[in-house]
Amino acid sequence: MRFTNTITIDRPPAAVFAYLADLENLPRWNYAIGETRKITSGPVGVGSRYLQTRTIPAHSEETLEVTEFAPDRGLSLTGTLNSLPARISYALRAEGNATTLTNTIELQPPRHLALVAPIALRPIKSAVAANLAVLQEILERA
């Protein structure tokens, strides 16, 4: 199950990337996340790992690992989202002084849910779009 959302943020790629790459900012713009904290030492980069607490739809803990770290261009993560294996990527492209941000999420539902998974796609994509709108608002106020 894969979907993409794209927004344009009236901030340069460096500012957008810096905010995104600090995954501890996630709870500020993702209403379903209570906390995200880095559990590895050193600067953020490929291999950095995070533990996050999800509050919606149910309380759970998830792990994320940075798999791509390309300043001002892209960030990718693997881990679990609401217990589903996931790949999350953020691609940034300069548009004058603004940034086009494309977020792609790939979720791997278990086989027994494969037939019903497409039904959940629309509300999940919509929720992610709403979170990205909050991210846009935060960054454009900065």
C-alpha cells in the first residue's frame, strides 16, 4: 500500500530539511504522535534510530531508522507505523525561494488484511495530508 502527498512550503529547502531531519519535531506537526526521541548517539544521519509513542488510533511504541540523509534534498526512514512495516520518504525540490515537499509512504499490511487494506488508504492519506498542512503552517510562520 503506497501513497504520496505533495505540498509547497514558502521556505527554502535548507530550512525545511533542518526541521524535518530533527525527528523530535514530529509531535509538533503529527497529531497522532505523542513523543519521538533519538535513541542512538551522535549527529543525525543514516543509521540514526528513534523511538516514538503513538497516541492515535491506539497507544503504541514504534521504531524508526534513518535510511537516507541528503541535506536539503531528501530524508528516508524505515520502521513501524501503527505496527505495520513502513518506508517513509521526504523529497525536497527548490521552487524559487520555496520548497516542494513530496512525502511517500509505503505500508506493508499483513497478508490477511491485503484485501481490506485499500479501504484504509484514503483516510490514512488524508490524515497525512492534514499533518503536512500543519508542518507547512509551522514552517511558514518561522
